[in-house]
Amino acid sequence: MTEPRHNRASRYRLACLQCGWETDRDRHDIHCPKCGKASFLQTRYEKRCLELAGNPGTFAAYKDWLPFDATKAPEMTICCVRADDLGRELGLKELWLLLSGYFPRHEACLTGGTFKMLEATGVMLRVCECSSKTLVISSAGNAGVAALEMGARACMDAVVVVPESARKQMMTTPCPDGRGPMLILLKESAYPDAIAMVGRLQECFEDRLVREGGAWNIARRDSMGVPVLRAAQAMGGIPDHYFQAVGSGTGGVAAFEAAQRLRDGGWSGGPMRLHLVQNQPFTPMVDAWDSGSREVRKMERSEILDRLSRTFSNVLANADPPYGVAGGVYDVVTRSGGELLAVSNDEARKGCAMLAQVPGVDPCPEAGVAMAGLFEALKRGTVAENDRIVVHLTGGGWDASVRDLDKEPYPVSLSIYPEEFELAARHVERYLDRCRREREASSQAG
């Protein structure tokens, strides 16, 4: 581990939402030393008022509210557009679409086709700044391809583990010099198998691998909150309602935290009510919410696979979301006065069809789920005609990104069954040894 750095003249502190523990030194802290996984840490920035550093559509413009050097991030742009025709069709006077994908007509360009690009960028840059270890992550699809894309573009090391079902999605822009993350596919598996494999690898190589920490990682949440900052810039204030499809719900937590920072900094509008949407039948958080429980029911592997096979947007299938943790999904939805919603596959497909009517928008399944959540809220009467509403399309434009950016299938380093851990460990060790040699050679050349 590298010597912990001082956060550039203490430009941010980390604070536990449960016990109040604080520090102004970032050692890649993921959990509070007192509360552990029971609570989120939250970033407290020295600058309470948002000052943009450039074009408001660019990720790096929000560097003052990001816990790493955002100037090192690849160029990424986000757009928020008013959808008046769609709004009239739904009887709404102010409907906006927040575009975090590949929508070049609207100058929204995340080359991975998903807002997980923001997450991957933040997580990987923070690891590089705070640690000498190599990042290891699990993914059901979007986070994996985002990490591969970021690693390929910036020649950054990482170990990415995904179920074999996500293979077709693992396409990136060409890696400049052949360096980049290691991709491991797990045969006949689901997302929990990838999580378990990553856990075992990290334990085996604890002095060489570091996990990103999921929703507990402040770089992940703060990066995923940038689209809400962009929306407020475009709308001239904080929206009244925010709709997003969720699996873990981390994006919803990030949205709430970003809106709170804006309000604390004097922005008008809001408070922003969260409407977080899950795709039936994979709805663990909605089930808990509707039953009034702070805990998500544990599902057996057979149930996970069955529900996953019947879900339109399978990237939203997370069986162990950070729902009841202090500062997690339950807390932010409650504090915002919002709701958790479930929509069917047919309703999600209808949402995709309606979004496809907007010129330049090619929605992904999770975007359709978010839009279907708006349909459901309209039925329930939880949004009104004059409310300022934003629907976050957290991905889209995948086919166009593959074509326009000459994407290629990312090379698979290893394809194994989940129980073949020893084989995985041997290959990971060779990869880590190679990465060390390349870093040493690069350091000597510099």
C-alpha cells in the first residue's frame, strides 16, 4: 500500500453516517472503523457551492465534488434534454431525459454505453491514487464492460469477473498497447458466483488485490451522482422527481447525495423525490419496501437463477443490495419522500418503445424500466402535471457505439466453472506478476 496522501489540502473529509467518525486522510477507506458495513461513509467537500471547471456536460467539470483527480479521466459527456412531445403524450408539462449512455446526437458520450463508465472511472482512479494494489471486481454486465473499457483506454490494470452470460456484452474500443484488465468468465453461473469468486481471490491475494467495495465506495457514489448535477445545470434547479431503474440501488443513493449537496450549496428546487424502479420478477427491494421491512429477504441460488431467467433487464438483478445499511436505499427513499416501484417485462418494453420515439435515443432495457416506473407513478398519482420530472436513462446506444467506435470483443483470459478456484488463482498470480514487471519497466523508463 502506498503512503496515504493528504487530500490536496483537505479538500474533502470522510464521515460515517451512523457514528460520526471522520478523517481527512483517504487511505482508500471503504468502511467506518467502528461501524463496518452497517453504515456508509460519505464525502464532505470543502467547497459547499458547486463551481464548474469547464463545459457542464463533461464529467471533469465536477472535479471539486469528486474524491480523485478527475482531470485524469477520459473525456466523457452527459446530457439532459427536455422531452416536450413525450411529456404532452403523458400529460406532463416539464419532462426531462437525463442521458448517460452513447447518444451522439445529444452530445452524450460514454463509450461503454452505460453510466457505469462514470463508476468505473471513479473507482479505478481512486485506487491508483490511494493504493499500489490491483483492483478486482465482479459484475453482471454493465460494470464489467465499463471497467474493461476504462482499463483499455487508460492502460490500467484490473481483474474483472463476470458470468459467461455477459460475454456478448464484453466489447470495448481497442486497447492501445495490449495492456489492460484481465477478464475471467464463469461458466454456468450467475452474478452471485462472480461475487464469491472475487471474494476468494481477494482473500488469496490480499496484499496485491483490492476490492472496489460496491456501494460503500465513496468514489463510486460520487461519480454516479454527476448526472444529477448535470441535470440541475440543464434544468436551472433541482428536479421534483427522479426516476431510475435499479439493481443494487447505488445510483439512487448517489442521486440523493448529489441533490443534497446542491441544496446545501444554495440551489433552488427539490427536495428531489426518488422513484427507484425494479423489473419483475427480480424485485427484492420492492418486496422489502412493500412489506415495511428494512431487510431484503435472502434468496437461494436456484431462486436467483429462476427469477433472472424471467427478467427483461437482467443487469438489474442484484440479490444482495445495500438496502438496510445506514445511508442506503431504504434511508434515502424514505428521506426523499419517494417510493420503490416494480414494473413488468411488458411495461418495460413499452417504456423502451416510447423512448425510441425521441430522435437520437436508442434505449437499453433498464431505460425502459425507468420509463415504465413513470407510467406506474402516474397511475398511482404520485407525480403531478406541473412537477419537474427527470427520467435517467442509465444506458443506451450500444449498437451505435460498437459501430462508431470500432469496438472489438475483449479478449478472455480465462473461462472456468465457479468451483475451479485454484486454476483462477494461478492465472491471476501470473497476471499480477506481469503487471508488476510492466510497472517497474515503465518506472525505470520514466
